[in-house]
Amino acid sequence: MQNSIKKTNTIKILCLVALAILSIAGFLFYNIQGNFSYAFPKRVYRVAAMIITAIAIAYATVMFQTVTRNRILTPSMIGVDSMYEVVQTVIYFFLGSASVFVVDRYLNFGTSIVAMVLFALLLYRFLFRADKYPIFLLLLAGMIIGTLLGSLVSFLQVMIDPVEYLSLQNKLFASFTNVKSELVGISAVILIACFIYGAFLMRDLDVMNLGRDNAINLGVNYDKLVLRVLILASILIATSTALVGPITFLGLIVSNLAYQFLVTYRHSILILGASLISIIALVGGQFLVLHVFNLNTTISVIINFVGGIYFIYLLLKQSKGVAG
Amino acid sequence: MIEIKGITKFFGKKPVVEDVSVTIETGKITSFIGPNGAGKSTLLSMVSRLLDSDTGEVLLDKTDVKKLKSKDFAKRVAILRQSNFINVRLTIRELVSFGRYPYSHGRLTPEDNEKIDEALEYMNLVDIQHKFLDELSGGQKQRAFISMVIAQDTEYILLDEPLNNLDMKHSVQIMKILRKLVDDLGKTVVIVLHDINFASVYSDRIVALKNGRLVKDGPTSEIINTESLREVYDMNIPVQEQDGCKICVYFQSQ
Ligand SMILES: Nc1ncnc2c1ncn2[C@@H]1O[C@H](COP(=O)(O)OP(=O)(O)OP(=O)(O)O)[C@@H](O)[C@H]1O
Ligand SMILES: [Mg+2]
């Protein structure tokens, strides 16, 4: 019985791989016009950015949901990625665009990540530690904090020098049509580093499925693991936000689809599956939007729309006590 | 030997465990008894490092448990909490396999599989080992968790109300298995029990708590009598001898 589940999981993963490759190939080669040596590298950069984003969000969300023991909240939904905007705005507001924190790309990125990690830790201490708050309360708190951060950002932006503001806006308005290609290289490096580091945490995460007490009983250093996962998830979310801007609901969709699609507690498989689904959703979705439906919109809009509905569905399911 | 020394825990301003000192002797079954809310689970959580104490310390063979590495501690002391909630689908065998995690970190060796088979056999779960936990009755689930702790193969086994949800037959079976683990394999068992007759018949020592304080600590024969039990439960409980066992007849006590 276990073997047959393992076998079907392998088949499912292979199907996902095939679909992902198909999406990527379609996106790269479909209807490529004009100067190939000009158009093709541009597409490669875009698709690379999408793949990095897709994997980063899937990876961060699955890990985050395991340590917080919930399947509805994601780092994006509690405002970890709004923290990126806050940091950038605060830097521009107080230090200006000529400051070393802006000019030095790595310092800028590093500062954002540190702030996001601290923010995630703070939220974790207050929201998740108590373990008893119902999910609705967490959501409400997350929304309020998100709104608060948003207001703070707009407040500071109104007071910023208009020239500085333009430069800030350019930095913040990353999207799929305006990918920060100069960040693709470093993002790929960060993602790979996270993967290597995260590989050591996979088994401990599997044990976390048994709950905090059983995990500690089995020798998992619980507090350390939570800290590591929160840091890792923050770095991943920061990377994807810097690259293509926030996509609030992608993580929620792909993690939950992976939980439903793959019957397993193993994080190596869940994260692989969620990452593939994520790539299919982003790259394949963008391909469909552009070439099949001929819509002049980006996939993130559609994902947030579909994700919002899916989110409500999950909430209703949970409130009926059927949630798995 | 586990030495609990002057341990105190506050939840808010209320002390739920207050200055408790107890020594758990090796090679024995020690039962923790006491009314609901006496602090038994809290005490057990502090011994097993699930909860930090506010004052006092717990020594495992003379070493402060806070100084031990998580992985090493997990090979020596196992704890099963009163209630367990899992939000993924696992089969019994998968759950029991987790008991080997301190040794093999998820990569099971042939020796691990042997221990898992053994633990499943102990708990009578071999036939249903590939069933998912959410397909089990409360008692079967409870046995699966106990089986995981047995597979962990530690010197010390701490169990918080393991007889929860179990019928008489399985309760007796589990107490006998614990007795066997102690007598044959030299393990040390600490168990929280509400049915004082199981404590009376199967344990070597009894520790009684009430309102967070230690009220009794001694060999079973010294605790199972009407006077001592009155101190613990505020009930008049007649004690009768039956086949060499002391049985408390508490059903109609005031
Ligand atoms: N996390 C907590 N926060 C606040 N109070 C708590 C917490 N855990 C336990 N308590 C309180 O501490 C006291 C002791 O609880 P504990 O669970 O240790 O009792 P117990 O002896 O195991 O009871 P039972 O026989 O019902 O399991 C209770 O009054 C309980 O309300
Ligand atoms: Mg209890």
C-alpha cells in the first residue's frame, strides 16, 4: 500500500515535470518573431525570473505552513512582503536615493532581508506562539498589520521628494512585465544557497508534522528550527518580491494543491511538487494569458483573483471542520 | 535516575506546580496520581523539556537536562503527551517509524525496521499497520502512539494518561507490557494514571500531586490506603485485598 502510494507520487511528479517543461518551452519558443538573438535572451531572462519566483514562493510557503502548523496563512498574507516596501520606502525617505543603502544593491537587499526576518519573528512570537488563537483571529491580525504597513508606506511616500519618489517607484514596481533582470543572477544564487541549506532541514520538518511536543520528544531542536525556517522563508520571499513584486495568493494555491495532490508527509516531495505546480501556474499561466486568450494582463492579477476565491473556499471548508 | 529539584511553574500569577522535588528511581514504574488540574502533565512536560520551569532543575543522571543536546536527550527519554493531534495523513507504520528518528533521521536501517516491527507487535498493531491514523478508533490511535514511543527505545519512558480511550483488555495489556519493559529490559517508566487501581496493581512507586504541590511520594504499599488517598482526593475510599492486590473501591465514596 505504501509502495503503491510512492509509485503514484512518482508518476504524479513526472507529469508535473512534463507540464512544467512544456510551459517553459512554450513560453520560450512560441511565435517568436523578429530578431531571434534579441528576443530570445529577453524571454530567457523573464522565464528565469518567473521560475525563481515560483520556486521561492512555493518553498517558503510549505516550510512556513509546517512550522506554524496551519495551511491557510502564508508569509505573504501576513505581510512579510509588504515589509519589503516599508524598508525601501524608509531608506529612501530618511537616507535618499544616493545613500549607500540604495546604491549598493547587495546592502540594499541584505537590509530588506534582515528587516523582513525580524518582522516575521515578531509576528511569530505574538501570533503563533500562543498556538491557541483561531485562524480567523490570525487572519484579522495579519490584515490589520498589512493595512498598517501599507498606510505607513503611502504616508512616507507622500512626503518624499518627487524625484526620489520616481526612483523609489521604479524600484518597488517590479512585475512580470517589468522583471528586474539585473537581479536574476543574484536571485538564482540565493535560491540555490537556500536549497542547499534547506536540504538539511527537510527531515526535521517531516517530524514537525507530529506537532511541537512530539517533535521535541524525537530530538528536534524546535526553537532553532522555527528560527531557521522563518529566516529562510523571509529570504525567499524577499528575493521574489525584489524580482517581480508581491504575488499574495500564489503560495496559498500551490501549497494546498500540493498537499491535496501528493499524499505524503515528506517535505522533499511536497516542496518539489509545490514548486512544479508553481512554475506551471506562473509560466504556463502567463503563456495562456498572452498567446491563447490574448489578454493584455499579467498572470499575477489572475493568480490573485483565483487565489482569493480559493482562499475563501479553504476558509469555509476549515470552518466546517473538514479541513485536512 | 531523574532528580526533580524544587521545581515551580507559574501560568500567569498562579503557580500550577509549586516547589516539587521527586526522585524517579531507575528500573521501576512510578505512577503520578492526583485530581484534574493538579499539575501532573505540567510536571511531566518540564521533566521532558517540553516546558521550561520557572525555578528549580531536573537532573538526568546528575546532568541538568537543559545542558543536554536535543538529539542525545531523545535517545534517553521519551514522552507521550495526553493528547496528540496530527494534521497530515500517516499510516500507523509511518508514525511508529518516527520513533526511530533520533537514531536514523528518517533513513531507516534494517535494525530500525526490526525495532519498528517489534514495537508494532508489542501493541498488537501488525495487522493494521498500513491503515491511516484517521481511519482508526481512539484506542487504536492511542496504541499507535505508545508504539512509537516504544520504538524510540529509551531508558526512560514518560506517559501522560496512556490508558485514555482504551478498553479494559487493552489497558491491562499495556500495563503488562510496561511491566515487561521494566522487568525484562530494565527500563524506567513514569506514568500518569487516573484509575488508582492500575496504579496500585502495577506500579512500584506512587507520587501524588494536589493543587500543584507534592502530597505523597513513596512505595505503592504506603500510599494505597484510605488515609493517604483521603489527603489526595478528599474522598473516603475503602481499600480491599484481592488476590494479593490492593483494590480501591471508590465508586460510592463521598
Ligand atoms: N498553557 C497553560 N496556560 C495556562 N494555564 C495552564 C496551562 N496548562 C495548564 N494550565 C493550568 O495548570 C493547571 C495544571 O494543569 P495540568 O495539565 O498540569 O493538570 P493535570 O494534573 O495534568 O490535570 P488532568 O488530570 O486533568 O490532566 C491547571 O489548573 C491548568 O488550568
Ligand atoms: Mg494532564
